[in-house]
Amino acid sequence: MAKHLTGIAASDGIALAKAYRLIEPDLSFETKTVDNVQEELDRLDKALAKSQVEIETIRDVALANLGPKEAQVFEAHLMVLNDPELVEQIQTTIKGKNTNAEAALKEVADMFIGLFESMTDNPYMQERAADIRDVTKRVLANLLGVNIPSPATIREEVIIVAKDLTPSDTAQLNRQYVKGFITDIGGRTSHSAIMARSLEIPAIVGTGTITEDVKQGDMLIIDGLDGNVFVNPSEDVIAEYHKKAEDFAQQKAEWEKLKHEETITKDGKHFELAANIGTPKDLKGVHANGAEAVGLYRTEFLYMDSAEFPTEDEQFEAYKAVLEGMNGKAVVVRTMDIGGDKELPYLELPHEMNPFLGYRAIRISLDRKDMFKTQLRALLRASVYGKLRIMFPMIATLQEFRSAKAILNSVKEELLAENIVVSEDIQVGIMIEIPAAAVLAHQFAKEVDFFSIGTNDLIQYTMAADRMNEQVSYLYQPYNPSILTLIKHVIDSAHAQGKWAGMCGEMAGDQLAVPLLVGLGLDEFSMSASSILKTRSLMKKLDTTDMKRLAEKAVNDCSTVDEVIALVEEVVNNL
Ligand code: PEP
Ligand code: MG
């Protein structure tokens, strides 16, 4: 049946494809006494054989797409599946207890998992416990006749439907086949939305119910420009969206022409348009979209993509790759910002009631100095390969900045004592994403080299509205006069001390916000690479004197977000 739903438009573009549900299946079952033991033994055999074929397929795909290290995990799974001790014990349990295959499988697997997990000082056995858990899940699913989704094996064009996507889900998505995704939860600035923009695939988040509304294989249209989702659409809607997709492609081709141009306003003022990245792989998009710098390298993805802490050398290689890849253009590297919606299993963070207000980012770094120093050593070693700027996230107090800077200086001394060369020209700045730091920007500006305004967090903290919670997303108001007033104060404070102010929150690429930010004198705009060319195209039409007037009016005369929007729309519509 045709349905029309809406969500939050998280990544531009239009996609038409079949739904692929990336959802954990229900594996509940009842323990039963059976009359026909042989039947259970046969069912077990069949489920094992089917699992064998599935795991081999996933292994082959992982080997071809990801590499031998990633494929190794599935080799280990095959070993578990073919372990005679495990299989015989399940068979013996079925026969001895006259029980169904599901119950026998679970009983034996739980016994092995418990045994291996209790060997807490043996990481090898702990990993085997994780392997048994994964394999058991697959065999159980095959016994119950349900599917375990595996995005790595997708071989046709699909739109992923999920509750939310983890960074590792997103990393596995093959852009050749995955044309877009839709989630139940999240907002424009949740990490899955940010990843969609860096992959340049359309996405809609925060629909609330998409996993209930869509079946596997339903035909879907998603419009990442305005948040519309059509399930099993009519021929008319399909035709309409084919046309919309063509128009969008044409529009993109127009923007493409600006790829090698500088970002200059109508009256000849230059603004730096930079890109946000999560991994060195994102440099491709940075160059393809003509970015003038990297304004935010979110290093936490390096930690999140790994099963354990990345070593100093692994980090060094990643930072060097980005600095070299930018050929002398500035790269702002943010020290890791774990916490909030970005989890790191091996750090074993305690469960928190309010993770966005808790143990996060610089708070962890200042507490776990070993980890912080390793990152800073890697960064300073890489500094000679390009134009490095180091940025600390989630700074609330000057004391935090001073402590972080002191650690940075001590690491530098250590390296110099080891005769390791470090660049003499590294700017050190902070993210302004906590209202306390924004209000006190005039004091911070005396000590830092630059500010980068993190509006994703600054808005959630100023409005007290969780950026992940779609029920309060109406409070996510970049153009609220309160936010604009804070931004103005941050920019003016930086300029008063001869420093520069940038913005790396999503607002920097928001087409209604850009005229205001130009008017407020923001120096650097850093955004998803996919937003750069349309922003350059817009800026070419703006006159800075007019925008200054517009921004002053918005900050001084407007009292609601609607008034600001009306004011900006009037200007933008007449460009
Ligand atoms: C921000 O808060 O605006 C920001 C850029 O950081 P993140 O989205 O990674 O929290
Ligand atoms: Mg932030």
C-alpha cells in the first residue's frame, strides 16, 4: 500500500530503490520437549550448513572489499562452526534431554561463552567468546527461519531502513548499491547524518517509525532535500521524483563548475570554505568539492573504527596522510571527542543518564592523560608534513584550555628531547560549543589562536534540546536570535584580539544561515564537503555590506526565529 511519511532531511539528493531492512531480528524461542529427536538433529544439520554458506559469502565479500584483516574474523567464525566439540555437545544435548535444537544450541553456546569470558586475563579466549556469540546467533536465526541482515553482501540497489546506523554499519555500506538510508531516530547533526553527507548519499533521519512502516523489498523514494519518504509510490509520484532527481543532478553540475574557483563575494571579499572529515579517505570528497582547507578532522572515528586504541604510529600515519593530502592547505585536527552519541566499546565508559552532559571529549583526555599524550605525540610528529592546527573540543573553562595546552607543550618538549622535529608554526584553538565558553569568548580570545564554533552542540546546550531527540528537534534553531547573539560575541571577541573565528557545526553550510554568518564576519566556514559548492555559489551573490546590515537587524531587532527566517528569506529570494 502506498504511504507518505516525513522525517528530517539529513543529506541532499533523491533516491529510488527497494528497502533493505538493517534490523536485528527477533530470535526468541520456546524450549520444548520433542518426540522426534532425529528431526531436531536434521534441523540442526541444515541450519549449520546454511550458516556455513552464509559466512563463506560474507568472508569472500569482506576479503574483496575490505581486506584480509577484516576477512579473518569470518575465518574464525567458520572455525567455531566446524568445531566438533561444540557441535557434538549440541547433538548430545538434543538426544540426552529430548529437547529442541534451538534450546540445545543456546545451552551449549552459553556454557562455552561463560567459560571463555571468565578467562579475563586472556584476550584470545575473550575474542573466541565473541565469535561463538556471533555464530550462535546466525545458526539460531537459520533454525528459526529468520534473516540476519549483512550489509556487506548487498548486491542490488537498495535504500537501507534502520533504527539508527552505527559508524561501523556506515563504513560497510557500498555506495554502488546503497542509494540512501532512512532511520527511526536521530537529528541533522547525529553522527549517522554526518556520515551520510560525507558519503554523499541522500538520507532521512528521525522518522520515528520507519522500521515499523516498511517491509523488506518495499519500493521507496526518499527526498533528502526536504525529508519526504514515499513507500510503494504510485506511477505519478515516481515520475515526479525522476524529474526532481534530474533537476537536482543538473543543479549539481552547475555547482561543479565552481570547483576550482576561490570563494569571493559579489563585492570581492574572500571567505575560506573548508571541509569536515572523519577519515583520510574523505579527502577524495574534499578535493572533488574544491575545499580550501580542512576545518574539522574528527579524529574520534579513528578510535571508533578500531577494536582497540590506535597506536601512536597508526595515528601518525592517518594525520600525516591528511596533512600531506592537503598540499600545504590548513588542516584543523580536533583531538578526540568520544562520548555523547559516539561510543567506544573498549574504553568501557560507564553508562550515564545524560551522556551529552557527561564524560566526553576534553574531559576524558584530561583525565586519561596517557591516551591524550599518545594522540598529541602523533599529531606533533605529523606536523612537519603540512599546515597543522590543533583544536580542543568541549572546552568549558579557561582552566581546561590551559591544562590541555600545558600537556601539548610538555609533549613537544619530550619530542624535541628525542630529537624529533616538530613544526614551529602550529596554531592551537578551541571549539566553542558550550555556552559558558561562548559567553566568555572575550577572555578565551586572549589565549587561543582561533575559535571554531561547534553549533551542533552549542545549539543543543543553549536551547537545552538533545540533538539526537527528534521530539525536541523543533528547538534546534540555528537562527534563533539567542544563538546569533552568542555567535556574534564569539566572532567579535576573536577579532578584537586579532584572531580568526570559524564554524564547523552544520550551520556553516546551512543556506539560510550563510548570509547571516557572512554579515557577522565569520572568517572560515567548514562543512560537509557536499555542501561546499552550493555555498560558494550562494556567496558569490552576496554583498558583505548588505549582509552586515541584515545580520545587525537579525541580532538587534528580531525576537523570534520566525522573524529572522522571514528577514533572511526576503533577502535570499531577491538575490
Ligand atoms: C559541533 O558540535 O558543532 C561539532 C562540529 O562537533 P560534533 O558534531 O562532532 O559534536
Ligand atoms: Mg561538538
